[in-house]
Amino acid sequence: MTQSPSAEILQALGERVGEVVAIAHDAGAAVLEVYQRHDLNGVSYKADYSPLTEADVRSHEVIATALAHRFPGVPVVSEEGAPATALDETVCWVVDPLDGTKEFVKRTGEFTVNIALVHRGEPVLGVVHAPVSGHTWYTASNGAWVIGPTGTTKLATRTPAPTAALRVVASRDHAGPLVQAMLQRLPNAQTLSVGSSLKFCLVAEGRADLYFRDGPTMPWDTAAAHAVLRAAGGEVFALTGAPLRYPSLRTLNPMFVAVGDPTFPWQAVVTDSSIIP
């Protein structure tokens, strides 16, 4: 039986987040090399009809190889990796080598490299890198930070003022009927549309208040940005009201709501008994 990692081991892993940021940057460079070509050299489609590109594969190879070298013994669960057998999911790296492949194919620039460390279903470290803009959001022992063109800035979520218009971020490609219904109930809301994990990052930066996802996602789609948002002061909830966790890393997430202020009464905003069974 595998022994659970101690708090000291988890802390040591967290203190090495700079190495994970460097790995994400290397993967982002591999993604950009493909992205900047005139021709993307063929896009294939997986069983769920989601696109797969050379950039997905190359980024996966960079990340999986580097994590195995730098953090031996910690399993890697990646969207593009082969399913592991008898996987001990007590502590794992959870990776989406190219989150927002549709945005990559459409050349919007709104795609990310996501690397998370998940311990007993809880995201405890996260790095989200946007190769086109060069921004990197990451967790640290003293909060969450973003590296941008002007340097490194600490992130802080915001609490919406009672009289201010709610700022809602929605998926560019995956806004479902419940999200559409919510937006109809909020005619004065300011709506921001963006792809990939950048939606969480807008909330973590205090530029948006709420992100409601009613379409299918996997842990690798969300865990890294989830960790960043929590470190910035926000939280992600399942519609039951419980904080979102990842008990199985290859099982679909439930619908969820990401908020900058965990005390915000989001259920009154997103829940409508006439459309949610």
C-alpha cells in the first residue's frame, strides 16, 4: 500500500513551483512553434470529436518528460497520456498540454498550458500559461501571482458591490442552455467571453465575478486554474454547494460555478428550479 505524502512533502513540492512554471514555459514554446506555422499540418479528432494537433502531443511530451525527471515517483495524469492502470491518485500531476485546442485551431490565441498538483482530490498547486500573450498565472505559498509584460503581480479577487453590474465570464465555445438562461435573467450583467482556462484567470484577477460552466469538463481542464483561483481568494463550487473536488481524475466534473468571493450568493444567480432538475 502506498504511503500518503506528508505535509512536508507537499510543502516541498509547492516550494518548487518555479520549476513547474519553467516546464509550462517550455511546453508553451513547443506549442507556439506549431502555432506560428502557416499550416497546422493536419488536425485529427478524438472519439469525443474534440480536435487533436501536433501541438497537443508535443506539449504533452515536454511536460510528461520534465515532470518525471524533476519529480520522480509522482504520477502524471494528462489529457494526451495513456490511461494509467492501478493508479494511486493520492497525489498526482494533472495536465492539459493544450487547453482550448479549438481556439488554437481558430488562431484566437486563447489557449493555455495547464499543470496542477492534486492531493486527495484537492488542487494544491497550479500553473496556467498562455503562450501567445506570455502571461503565466501560478500559485505560491503567499497567494497567487501572474507574470506579465510589466513584471509579476499578486492576484486578488473582488467582491461585487451590491449596486454594481455583475461581471460574468462565459465560454466562447461551450456556453450551454443553463448559462444562456442565467444571462437572460441578468440583463444588466457585463459579459466577457474567452476561451480555455483564461475564464478562471479573469475571476482570479478580479476582472470578473462569476464563471458558470454547464458543459462537460475533465479535471485536467480545470484543476490548475482552480488552484490559482483558490489561492487568489476565490472558490469553485459544484451546484450542490460543495467545493469542487476531483475524487477520480478520469471522470467528468459536475457542473460548477467559479466565484471571486466565496460568500457571494451565487446559487440565487445560477439556479432556476424550472430548468435545473
